[in-house]
Amino acid sequence: MLIKNVHVNNQADLVDVQITDGQFTAIKAGIKVRPNEQVIDGQEKLLLPPFIDSHVHLDATLTAGQPEYNETGTLFDGIRIWSERKKSLTKEDVKRRAKQTIMKMVGHGIQHVRSHVDVTDPHLIAAQALLELKHDLKDQVDLQLVAFPQEGILSFPNGKQLMEQAVKEGLDVVGGIPHFEFSTEYGWQSVHFLMALADKYDKLVDVHCDEIDDPMSRHLEVLATEAYERQMGDRVTASHTTAMGSYNDAYTYKLFRLLKMSGLNFVANPLVNVHLGGRFDTYPKRRGVTRVKELDAAGINVSFGEDDVQDPWNPLGDGNMLDVVSMGVYVTHMMGYSQLQNSYKFVTTNAAKTLHIEDQYGIEVGKPGDCILLNEQNFYQTLNRHVEVLYNIRHGRVLAETIPAHTTLH
């Protein structure tokens, strides 16, 4: 395959990109077409590595309104409603809904997904369903699955055993939700447990950490200390950390020293946390998002996730990472021109670091021939126009192709 006349990674110069046997083999101007080679005319559009959704819940997707809508818009009512819905889960149900959402994602240029899977279920139905789907859809998307204890580890019957069983059955990442445990002490203990579990089985870690507006919710410092002392560093991710938006600056200054020492990754979920956050405030009302701008400026890796797609926590969502980036740059005050141009990194290169796949990701000679062609010349205009992904290409094969709509004005 030869992709001609494109701006790679927002670069000003136009180049051609050649893919051979599923790998990038040449990136330069003026590459000659080989006999019988598939040629895509890039028409001076933007070529990026495929989008990554580094935080989503595919087991719950497309369940909004089942058995009721979350009319209060709180995290806690979402958990209550999901607790009822998951009683009726079957593998077929989970696979059907998750596949439908994944196909939307592929159409929007996503090829890598980290999905949290609720394992506070004695039968681990959702975990088994998504493990099967991971295998079934491996030619379209790479799924990383997180053992996520939605109702707690210590606060749910046999929570520790279910976590370990989920890891033994093949889930890739160890999760947690310390702020939802019955007590602060339970929260700390859950972090110590999950980090030991990940260390034992050589797994990555991704914890729902301090997803609350409470400035006294400080499990992040426990997670960062564990990551530092166990030398697990960038294998560990703290998701949400919305309480950081309520921490005082003196404490946060001290905390950032530890965060940089630990090497943690962070995932922000701008769409859903803006929706869920500040629900117990009158005015002023908090934004509900972690300190993305400050983390990024400190050289700490941050990526974005969509989090929820039409489920008890978010009634909207279409699997489009441009929605996430748009909300993210608005709500974090990252609207300078250079910030907008570079904001694609939150759903590409930064996310690849979060998922620990940097060695197999990116438009570079020798790496897998995975890329997306967007219907604009740079990412600033991509966000402005919310443009289509014209081609989603995986290992040199077209996964999805979009013909842009045409509007005639009278």
C-alpha cells in the first residue's frame, strides 16, 4: 500500500507513506508506485497513528435506561443502576452490545481500547464475554481488559478472590476503586492488595482513583508510593483522580513531587467527569476533571478516555475520540493554538504509553502499518470541523472508509 501526499503527525511537509507486509517500510517524498500496489491519494490530508481509547466500560455499554435512566447524574446512582442491570447479564448480551460499540469505534479511527470489566460478579460473566470478544475481533482492534471491582474489593463479598480469579482467567490489567470502599482504611488496604496482585502476576495496573469531589479523598498518594517502592512506575495508571481538582495547592505541590518520582500514568475522562462532577455543589460548581494542564506541563503522562457510551453513567456517546478531545481542551483551559495542534497526543502517543504499547505504535519505519487519514490538513482544523476519518488502516489493510457528506446551500 502507498499513501501519497500526506502530513504525518501534523508536520508541515508533505510525504508519501509505504506499507509492505503489514509494516511501514518508507516515509518520504516521491516514493514510486510498485506494480499492483494499492494507492491512496492523501490529498494533503492529516495522517496520524490510530486513535486509542484508554478508558472505557464495554461491559456496560448501550444499557442506558436499563432498568432506569440515571436522572440525578451522580456516579453513585450510576453504580446502583448498574448493580441491578448486571443481574441479567449473559455472555451473548455483553458480546452483542460491546461489539456494536467497538464497530462504531473502528469507524471513528480507533484500533486500541482499554476496557474496564466489572468483576464484582460471582460468575465473572462480563469478563468471560469480553475475553472471547478480544479473540474474535483481534484483526480489527486490540483490547486490553482491566479487572475492575465496581463495588469494591474489601467491601464486596469475596472481592479479593474474584479479582485474583479474573487475573488467572486472562484479564490484562489489575484495577481498583479505593474511594468507593466502605472506609478510608479499606481504600488504602485495597490499593496495597491490588498492587501486590499485579506484582505477583506481572500485570499492568489501572485504578479508578479518587473519582469524587471530596478533597479528603487521597488514595492517589498511596498508589503512587506503591508504584515507586515496587519500581512498577509506568506500568501503573491512575484514572479519573478528579479529587485533585479540589485539593489545595500546597498539598498538590507536595504531591507532584511524588507523582514525578513514581512515573505514574494518568487518564482523564473529560466527557463523563464533567457530567458526573460537581453534582453536590450549588455554586460555585466544580468542573470534575483532574489537573490535566498541570500534569502535562510537569512532564507526567496524561491520556484521555471516553469512559462510558450510553450507559448508567453517560446517556450519550458514539465512540468518537474527537468528542473527548474537544471537551478536554475546553474544560482544562488548553485552548492555545499550539495546545490545540498538539492535543491529538492525548488520544494517540500519550495513550500508547498508558497502554504500554509504544514499541508497536506510531508511524515509523519498521512498526506495524497502522494509521488513520483525517479529512483536514492539521489537528487544529480537525477539531474545528470535527472531521471524518477517511481511512482506518491496520497492518496495511483498510478497516473502514468514510465518504464525507456534501452540503448544498440554497
